[in-house]
Amino acid sequence: MTRLFRIIATLEGLSLLFLLFVAMPMKYIYKNEAYMHNAGMAHGVLFIAYIIIAYLLKEERNWSFKKYLIVAVASVIPFGTFYIEWKFLKAPENN
């Protein structure tokens, strides 16, 4: 489960960065909406997968609600999922 979460967290983080720093500037600065629909859809699906797998991981590892909430909120902050992966999943007590 942890390996799957790491993959989804990385993809979700990359999709958020692509959406914020490529697709949105293309739409609002250059008036080109070519990337918005696909980037938004991919990010939405990955976000939902991230939240569901985080919940399953919470149940598996007996995380507190506070820790789960931190993991969930990090998904809406740019670079947040990369921090969560480093902080909560790479620590020796979590492997």
C-alpha cells in the first residue's frame, strides 16, 4: 500500500504543479485552453485516489486523525505531497 501511495502522491503533486504553472498560465495569460481540461481531469482523478489511499493507509498504520488531516491538506499545497512522502513515508519507523 505504501508503494502505491508514493506513486500516487508523486503523480498528484506533479499534476498540481503542471496545472498551476503550465495549464493555468496558458489559459489566463495566453488565452489557450488546450491543456486545462486534460490537466484538470488528471489532477482531479489523482486527487481522489490520493485521498482514498491516504485513508486506507491511515487505517492500515493506525494514524491519528490529525496526521491524516495533515496528509490530506498537503495535497492542495504545491509541493505538499513531496513533503508528505519525505516526512511520513521515508522515516525509518514507517517502513
